[in-house]
Amino acid sequence: MSFLYPYFIYFLLPILFIIFGLLFIKKDSHQHYFSKEMMEKLKVNGHSLSLRTRNILFFISAILIVITLAQPVIKDGSIEIKAKSSDIMIALDISDSMLAQDVYPNRLELAKQKALKFLKEIADERVGVVAFAKNSYLVSPLSFDTAAVSFLLSQLDTTSITQKGTNLLSMLEVVANSKTSTDKKYLFILSDGGDKDDFTKEIEFAKDNDIVVFILGMGTTKGAPIKLSNGGFIKQNGVILISKLNEKISELATLTGGVYIQNTTSQKDIMAMLDEISRVSEKKELKAQEIQKYIPLFYYPLSFALLLILIATSSLRVSSSKVSHLLVLFIVVFVNPNAKAGVFDFMDLNEAKKAYEAGDYEKSAKNYERYANESDNAQSYYNTANSYYKQKKYDKALEYYKKAKFEDDNQKADNLANMGNAYVKNAKKDSLQKAKESYEKSLEIKEDKNTRENLEAVLKELENKEKEKNKDKNENKDKQDNKDKDKNEDQDKKEKENKNKDDKSKEEKPQDKESENKDKKEEQNKEKEDKEDKNKADKEKKDSKSKEEKEQDEKQKSKNQNETKPQMSDEEEQKWLNKLNLNQKTYLYRLNKQNQNEANIDEKPW
């Protein structure tokens, strides 16, 4: 038994002892005026509880309530909880065309509402946000903190990115650079599609990078003009432009394995999109955590405390002997420091026994093992070992058989016999020898038919193994003798061949002298060639050194010229900063290359 919140005991019990100690020490008011002899004469004998007895009952009930607050429990194994996610990136179009009011209040605000609803429904998934127009920026990386992601998404507007336009390819590059737990990447786009007619590049890029695209089309096919903050409308060549929903963007979704849905005034479009994403996406395990299970026991001390409070506050006649019996029970159950087992350990043992009889040896082993480690009880170690033996975990079984140290001879013999069985099943080196020793020790204590038969079987097996070893030794000796004979024969053959070679060499001596003279002449010619090569190498080194010196002089001159160049003025620096589009909001991070401004007469100013 253990406590989930033991600090209640540490802090409240000392205060209780101090308060009730002062109550017990304090004298009653009438004791100041009357002596004990007078009080005994005036006192009416009865069977009701005295004030002191009631205080003791209140004191015990207070202790039990503190124990209840500390939450006494029994461990009941653990549960492994796994977190899985398919990792979804949300891409929000924040170009000026999203300010069109063909949907209420406008496309951008409606898209943000849809995205926030989407985040509420997938609280268990990792979600990231990308904002895009002409260029794309990472607003939030993949995170389980949907509240923070929702806050960042709600702050987006058309001023978050200064360069206008709709470039889906740059947004796909940002998603491709993001790290996900799965091989495939799942992208949810909320956009009006821009003005592009051909999305082949985007489709090819998405397929090459395993990006599955889901698109919620924002706007209507009729379209609407784009209202500016000053009350006017966006114009091109003096004509008010009408922005319409580009339905050709649906090809990007359908050809990459995703789904295209046009927005509706209700939330049905988001719920349908959620169903499609959950159907297509693959979830991967990200982390796992074990949570301990407990059997609560707080109701035992609480019920006992309520019973004592009921007795203390009632007008029933209760003898002091019955109260003392209750106090003794309380001391034995909750206060006795010499008790090895917990208060409710019998429940663990009963549960373990039932599990063993039902064949659930794993659960039985856990309960017996927990009790054995807490109480150091030999019988519990023995039962734990038997449970592991039934699971065929013979190493663990032997570990607990060795810990079971019985004083009774019969129990010792049984433990040694079971240990021998575990050694035989373990089938490791020297396990049979150890099994033999265990069986012999068991039989010395108590004669048993089954143990004797097991010992005889082990002895026969050991004899067979010794015979096999002797056979192997004899075979190895024969092989070694044959090898030695072969070696001697080979040496004799080699000696004969060497003798024949010596005889031939004597006959060929005059020819060797002529060959030696030729070798000397060739060596002299080689020495001359080596000297010539060295001289050439020295010349080449000198030439390379002179070239390096010249190059160093030229580098120093160029450095001096750069130092004398005038620095960039503040106005020019500001122009470059504007061109590089560095004035965006600080929580946006660009992960792809900046798209340069291209001179295009037909490009629309949104």
C-alpha cells in the first residue's frame, strides 16, 4: 500500500497531535472548584461516553480523515498510452484577392473561421500554419498546442506580407521543407485559387515531394470587386477588377490524392474535409507513456472515521470497553510500525491467487512480486517464481526461487525441486549440473518420487553428453594424426624437389654471370634518368612559387580597393530592404527563396 499525496500526513498530522494534546491536558472548569472526591460523589453513574472518550474518538476520526486525503492506493500495473498523429499543415491565402466580399464578411475572414474550427476538431493532431501570397512564410511549425497555433492564425491579415499575388509553388516549397513524422505530407489549403490556369508545375512538385493536397475553395464563381481601406476598389487600366473563385485549382487536389471542396455558409464543408483527411492520412506513433494504475482505498478510512464521529456525537449508551476495542483495532490496522505487510495486502494476495488459478500467470506474477518485495516473504517469492515458471521465464523464476529462504524442511525441499526443474528447462551451460545439485539437496531433506525420477533423468543426460564428448575427442585425435602424416609426406616431396633444383643451378652458373653484367648496366642508366627528373621538378617548384607570390599581391591590391569604396547611403539601404520584402510581421519565417518581381503587364494587382 502507498499514498498518492503523502504530504497531507507530513503536514496535517503534527498539527492534529498538537491541538488534541492541548485539549487532553486542559482541565475542565469545574475541576478548579471541586476536588476529585467531591466530583465522584456528585457524578451520576451511567453508560454514556465521557467527554475525554469523545475527544479521543474525534482525534482518531481526524487522523483517518487525513489518511483519506493522502489517498491510500494499491498499485495495479500500468497502461501504455501512445500518441499518434498524421501531421497536417494549414496554408492560408492572404493575398488582396481574399478581401473580396462575395462571401460574408469576406473570403479571408471566412477562411480564418473555417481554419479555427478545423483546429478545434483536430485537437489530438500536430498542426502547422503557412501564410502565402507572392511569397510564403511559416507562421507556426508542427505543434500539439492548437491554442497557440489558433492565436497565430487569427492574427494574420493581408498586411502580413507586403508583396502581393498568389504563388502556390512557393507555398509548396515551404511545406516540402517542413519536417513531419510520416513520409507523406498532408496540406490543407484555404484559397480562392488566384488567376493561374495551368497548375502542372505545382502538381509535379507535390507528387515528387509526396504532398497530398486538400483544398477548400474560398469565394464564388460570380466573384466580387476588391474594396480598399479608403473606400475605393482595385483597378487595372482604369477598370474595376472582379475577383472570382478559380475552380481549376481543384486539379492540384484531385491529382495529388486529395480532395477539393467549395466553401459553404455552414460548417459542413469543414466536417466533410475532416472526414476526407482522416480517411486518406496515415498516422504514425510519435511518443508513448506508461501510466500507473491504482486501486483506491480511501473509502476504508473514511467510512471508519464517519462511524467514530457518529458514535462520538450520538446519545447512545456505549460501554468504554467497546470503544477500547475499536481503538485497539485502529492501532493494529493503521499504526502498528512492526507490521511487514500493508493493511490491505490480503486483497493483493487473494487477487494473485485467483489469477494463478485462472491461468493469468502474468498478472499473478506482478501481484506476488510486488507483495514479496515489500514484505520480504519467502512464500511470496516462491509463488512469484512459480508464476514466472508457468510463463516459461526460467531466469526470473530461478531468481525468485533463490530468494525464497524457508525455515520449514518440506518447503525447502519443494523449493529446491522446483529450482532443479527450472534449471533443466533453462537449457544453458552447466544448467544440468546445477539441476543435479538442486535435486540432490532436495532429496537429502525429503525423499520424493518425482524428484528422484527427475534426478535419474538428469544423470542419464549428463552421461550421454560425456560419451559424446569422448567420441568427439577420439575423432579429433584421428584427424590430427592424419594431418600429421600428410604434413610429413609433403615435407619429403619438397626436400626432393629442392635437391633437383640445386643440381640444375650448378649447371646454369656460367649463364648467370652474363646476366649479372647486364643488370649492372641497366642500374647505371636508371640512376642518370632519376637525376634528370629531379632537376626538372626543382625548376617547376620555383615557377609555381613565383606565380603564388603574384596572386597574393593581386589579392592585397583588390582588398585595398574595396576598403576605399564609399559605403551605401541610408536611402539606398532602405530601398534594398523594401525590395527584399523584410518589413513583414516578425512571427513569419520564410523558408523558400524570395521570388523576384517580374515585369508582367497582365499580372493583376492582388
